[in-house]
Amino acid sequence: MRRRRDPTKLLAHFIQEKKKIAFLVGAGLSAASGVPVFRGEDPNAIWVKRVTSMGTKAAFLRDPVTWYNEFWFPLFKHQYTRASPNAGHEALARLSNLDPNLLVVTQNIDSLNRQTREAWAHQDKLVEIHGRLGLYHCSSNNYCILANETWAQAIDVFGPELAEQIEGGGADSSDPVVLTHVPRCTECGTGYMMPLALMFDEMYDSHAFYQSDKALAAFEEADALVFVGTSFQVNISNLAIEAGPRKRGIPIFNFNIRDGLAKGGGRRYDVFNIIGPAEETLQKLLEQVEACLEKDSLGRVETEKHREVLGGTLCVGKADFRTTHEVGNTVSNHVVCNKCLSQPSANVPATPFTSSDQPGQAKSGPSYAFETFPQPIFSFPFSEEDVEIDFNPCYGRLSHPDSRLEANIDSTWDRLSEEREAQGCSALFNAVKFRLAGCLLVKEGEARPMKLLLELWLTDYKTARGTNHASIAPLLQADGLAAHKDAQVYLSQKLGVSAILCTQDGDLVFIERSTKGVADFQGYIDTPGGHPEPGNLGLEFPLSPPSAFTLIQTLHDPANAALLKQRIRHEIFTSAAQEVADEVGVPLDKLETPKLLGLVRQLEFGGVPSLTFLVNCQCRTSDVHKYYAAGPKEGNESTKLLFINKQGVTNFLTIPDLKLAPAARGSLELFIEHTL
């Protein structure tokens, strides 16, 4: 039976990723502050003291003076004078400041959430759905309200004599608070002033202060629902579960002193019970979140300082992948960094081939700039077992703070779709892709071989067209470098693959790209290529809340995470052979297992990366001709095949004004360096 991962860590991961989290807080949060709970086994529980019969607006209107003297003041007097926030309240305030998409809906009227030392940066992220002690409203006109923040200010309602009785007597005083009359509303002069607290015969929408619409909207939109110290016997708990988990399958996290919510039962949603006092369990959650954010910052800022590990690394120079230098005294037990993935090349001008170029107009002139990795000093090519995958949300793209630049993603996609439709081309198809954030050479000990580590998350084709392939790519790079010391942090960086296809005759197979129906480099010579498809593994982007939760669960389970990473690696390797089959027509059973030669980055497109594979085929050049003539699956993307014997590749690259796509040129450079 698979061991379930720590639910506190799962929730911390949600908060780290700025997911929409809705907290519903009950009386258990304030128990450590000395405030009695409403239900439960505690003999001092408020609801055992005839609150359901007296806690109604009808009971108040029957005799307001008696209601205050015999019910309200004896029941809640202590909360005005002695209670103070505990560590649980402080943790919620801090969590709210860390995640602006987190909303706290409290059922408590003690106002302790608003008295924390940690100031709420977003005051609108706290909803007091049952009201607040110290506030009063008119019993006749609910829009009449005196906004007194503390009991001391209740002097405006009841006068100085009563205020002194309560504050002077204290919670332990046996002197009763005696009210001789109930003030009338100062706005309308007719209604009595009653506490702004939801009574048992009132609805959640009976007063605007309760913000019930805002709370229900948060439950409906949340990626996860969190209960803290609640008995699940109040209607708002059922409304929250119905709005989120039951309708959309989002998970529930229950912080309680006992299992208050059962698991299973054929439900669509998962329930995670975090057992213990709220002041302790919420602090542990906060610690986990801060630990995640600290770890994430290491991955965001300079990609962990470009992976330059103290004690000795071999680093790749950012101006030229094929130039290396040592940092420290040794080259062992550490990481080889790829600075070019986080900083633009210093010697390449920013003259991008952008999505603003008209479809169908091939670019002429010299080949475009590219960079390759790794250096020929390492033993290549790599087999599938020589590659490791780090699949983690911290490698995802960051949204640019300027909403206008983010809007360019949709506008670019819409424009390109209209242009293709006008030209009679097939419609653009968006699909999930892998995002490559880093490519590192890793060596763990002298006796173990060097491995290639790919740092991956998810993106999609539309985001790539609106960032890497758009005219704003240089601006996004500059802003990313300035704000995060990472030029690619605002770019899609979708991962592609290129295949160097070699026949039994020693000929390399190229395609000539169509002048219609392909996005870039129309009419150019290119290698067969495309993308590994995360969709083949059941991955999607953007992640829906249920999919995100399932994926995070998988990544937090070592065995399942390892299996997923193996499947991702296999998808990347097999995609190279699949592209050959789709674009050239050579059957998969005629292709040998692909070998990885390295990485090529196209600088015109913000350094968009592609992995180059060597794919040997078990057939003659003439057979490849026949397969292509029969009509491959994606034959519309090319117009003809070209064959260059591998011994003549070096001379081929010297042809003046050769219209060779940059990914293909970079792939041939890797082929020459690592195989010839």
C-alpha cells in the first residue's frame, strides 16, 4: 500500500505556487487564546448555554435589555478584555501576506485575526462572515452601522458608565454588567442597536459586512479548501464543500484536534486531516511554506547562482558554449553549469526573427545565430540512461508584471490564427509542451560517469509564440535579467527536438521546409524535428486544480515521481524517432534508438532550446526516398528531401548564403564535434 505524503507539505506547495486557497476558520483557532469553543466536549462550550434559543434576532427584539444583561454580556464579556491572538492567528496573517490569492473566511467574531502583530498586507483577504464583537447595527435597518473597532469605542453606543463596568470589572469579575436601556440607532432613531453578529434566525446575506458573496465566490474558485478548528456543524461549512470539492473535486485540508471530516465514501475529492492544536499545526504549515519559498528563490535567482557549487565546478562560458574555464581547483563531485540558459550571449546582436514576419515570406541571407551545448571534451552521444530529469514547478515560467506584455500572448495567437485562415492554411493548434529551464552536466563522484540533467516544467505552444517568437522577446529577456538575473524567466522556452537521420549509406537526411503552413523559416533546409509531447503522458497546461493536485501528489511520492521522470525522459528520446516517422515516413521499426548529441539554442527566438539526436536508420538512402514519396503523415510541412554524405558535411556548411535553419546548423555542429 502506497504511503500517503505529508499533507502539510502538499498544502505548502499549493501556497508556494500562489494557488487560490480558501481558509474557513472555526472556534478551534481561538481556543488557545482562552476563547471557549462553540461545540464539542468542553463544558464551557458556548453552544451548551442555550445559545440556539437566545441567539436570535427574535429573542433580542422581545426584550433587548434582558437579552444583553442575561445572554450577550455574560457570554462574550471575556472576549472583550482578555483574549489575544495566538500563534495560529499569526501564522494565518503571515500566510496571507505570502500568497495574495489566499482568502481567510473566519466564523469567529472575536476579531483576533485583526489584532495580530503581523499586519495584514491585504485587509480585504479576511472575511468575518459571522460578524465582529464591538460592532453594532440597527435592528430595523441593517445598513445602519457604527463601525467601532474595539470595545473601548463602544462608549459611542452605550456611554462611558457601561464601558467602565466591562473594562474595569474584567473577565474574572463577579460584578455583573447591568444595562438599563438599549440605545436607539443614531441614524434612523427607531431601531435598537444590536451586535453585528449573525444570529440563528438570520441569513448570511442579511448584512453586507458578512461578505457572504465574496466568501462563496472564493469557495467556488479555490484550488484547495482548508478548514481550521471547525466542527462542520455550521451551514457555511456545507456551503463551502458544496461549492468547491463536490462540484470540482478540489482537495480539502482539515486542521483539527480530531478527524472531523471522513475520507473516502465515493467522493470525488481528497480529504487530508492534519491533527493537532491549530496554533501548532498552522505554525508548521507556515514553516513549510517559508522553506519552499526559500528553496524556490534559489531556483529563481540565477538558477541557483548558475549552479556554481563551491568546491570546484566546470562552467560553460556565457559568450560561447564551446569556450570553457575552470572555477576552483577541481572538476569532480559537482555540477557543470549552463550559464547561457539564464543569460543572453554577449556577442550576439538582438535582431530577432519575430512572429510579426509575414507567414509565407522566407528569410534569405546568412544563417541565424545559434549556440550549442555541451562541449566536445565530454564523451557523447548520451543514451537514455545517461540523462536525468528534474521535473519541478519551480522551473515554470513567471508572468511578466506588465499585463500589457502578458496580453501579447493572446493577441499574437489571435493574429497568427487570422493570417493562417486568410491564407487557407490549417488552423493553429495549441498543445502542452515541456519548458526547459536548465541543462546541466552532473558528476557524482570520480567513479561514476557524467550525466546530463534536464530541468523541466510545462508551457504551451501559444505561450511560445507570444514570448520567444514575438518581437517583445528581447524586452522580456532584459526585464527578466534585471528583475531575476534570469533572461529566460518570462519566456516560454518550449523544448524541441531535432533528428540527424543517417542512412546505411552514410547519408544525412534533410527536408526543405514548405513555404506555406509552417510557422518559421519557410523554404529553409532543416532536419526532421518537432517536440516531445507531455500530452502523451496525460499532462496538461495550464493545469486544472484537480490535475495540479494529482501531479503535486505524484511529485511528492518518491516512487511515483521517479516513474514519471522516467516516462518524461523516454518521451523526449522517442519523440525524435517519432518526428522522423511523421515527417520523412521511415517506419519506427527501421529506426535505431536515438542518441542525444546535445542542445541547440536559437538566439533569434530568445534562446528557444532544442535537443539534437542522432537517429540511425536500418535502410538505404533509396528506401528513404520511397518512404517519403509514399506520403508521410506530416508531408505537408516539407517539399522535398535532401541527402548529404556525412563526410561532406563540413564543406556543406561553408556554402555561401546557405538557407539552413539555425537549429539544423547547430545540430550539424554537434554532429561534427561528437561523431566525426
